[in-house]
Amino acid sequence: MTPQRFAEAQRAEAVHHREAWTHLHVGPLPHVQSIVDYRYWLESYYRTVLMFFGFGVEWFQGRSVIEIGSGPFGAVACLPPGDRVAVDPLMDEFAEYMRPQWTDGVVRLTARGECLPLPDERFDAAIMINCLDHTDRPDKVLRELARVTRRGGKLFFMNNVKSRVGCLMAKLGEALRIRKLMEVYHPHAFTSASAIRLMASAGWRLQGSAWSRARLESEHRKLSWKGRLRLLLNGESAFYGLFERT
Ligand SMILES: C[S@@+](CC[C@H](N)C(=O)[O-])C[C@H]1O[C@@H](n2cnc3c(N)ncnc32)[C@H](O)[C@@H]1O
């Protein structure tokens, strides 16, 4: 990927988060009426990756945790207090409006997952939610994350995945710059199988997997036939993986 393409994705990402946290532009979340509601909603969303594999937040008590691509708030902010590190390349930008929301106890670093300023085997567990397809070099990020996580450490992972046709359309869009097939935030696209393969090659063994797909009828009715066709072909779902560092 070119540096320009990554910068384009990150610019869009920065606007998206700022709009959410300063103007409550949060998409189709009809019951989110305030920033406090949004924080609660995020907490529920982050917990799905634990729920599927039988973990509660208390499991993190006494364990050191790193989160890659935390966004402005982050799953680590919703865990019991402890050794918590959140990493995001946009952290400086988030700091401009997020300071009132941030609680003590989370160390927030401005860095890319491809190059973590942290020692080997520093953490017991890692979290990566909705980040992999945003990164510049997904393979490098996963290898770096394996480096800073101890052997036997867990990775709680979530990313949207597509059908093979959906991935093919996204790749064509990227290669030929066909705007209608591209998603500005997501320079990469994965099927769950290709994500699991990439994980394995970076030192992460799959221990559990789950998929979910939600649909709000009111939103679905607003889609044009083209929108519905695209949805069908993309076959998008949220993929959750529990991985162990080999
Ligand atoms: C869609 S947001 C997800 C934020 C949060 N995890 C959540 O689910 O609410 C994707 C995040 O990944 C971050 N990101 C993009 N490239 C990255 C990279 N190379 N290393 C680490 N994080 C990255 C973005 O800055 C952005 O904050």
C-alpha cells in the first residue's frame, strides 16, 4: 500500500472519531442520545469479544494488557484497573478532545502497531478490535503484537470479514481506484480464513472463533436495491477470534 493510501484512510478515521465524540455522529445507534450513552454502548460492543469465549472482565485482574488500534476510548478503558497500554497512531489527535473522558490508569501511546516501542514479552494479553483492515501492514502488526506478548498469552480479536467475492471486489477497487468498490477506512479486506492464516504465520494459534451479523430493519428498508445487492455480495460479518501466542 502507498503511504498516501494509508494517510487517506487515517484522515477519514480521524474525522469519523472526532465527529462521534464531539457531535455524536455515531451512525445507526438509535438509543445513543449522549456521549455517556456512547461510552456505555462502546463498553457493550467491546465485551462481545470476551462473551463468545466465556471470559468476563474479571479475568483481566492482575494481567498486563495491550490494545492495538484502541481508537479514542478503547476496550482497555473498560477493564478492571491494572497494567493497561493503549496504542493508536492517532492518539495525539484523540487527546485534543478526549482528555475529559480518559480515566487514570491507561497508558496511551501514539504509535503504529507495525513498530511498537515496547520490550519483548511485556504483556499477558492483547486486544485488537476493528483495526487489522485499517493498518498499513497487517502482517507486521500481528508479528509485533506477538513479540510484545508472552508465550501462551491470549489475543482477543475482532474484525469485519467479507465473502471471497466481497474481498475480490475490495481488492479490485483498491488496485484500480474504483471509488464505489473501495471503503476509504479499510485499505485491506479479509475473509475469516485469510485472517486466520495471517494470524498463524505471525505466531498466533486459533483457540476459538465466532461470527455475528446484526440487522436493523429500519436501516435495511432505507437501502436501494444496489445497496442490498452489495450487502449480499459482500457477505460481511464480524469475526471474533481467540488466539494464543505460540
Ligand atoms: C475503526 S477504529 C477502531 C477503534 C476501536 N478499536 C474500536 O473498536 O472502537 C480503527 C483504529 O485503528 C487505528 N489504526 C490504523 N492503523 C493502525 C496501525 N498501523 N497500528 C495501530 N492502529 C492503527 C486507527 O487509528 C483507528 O483508531
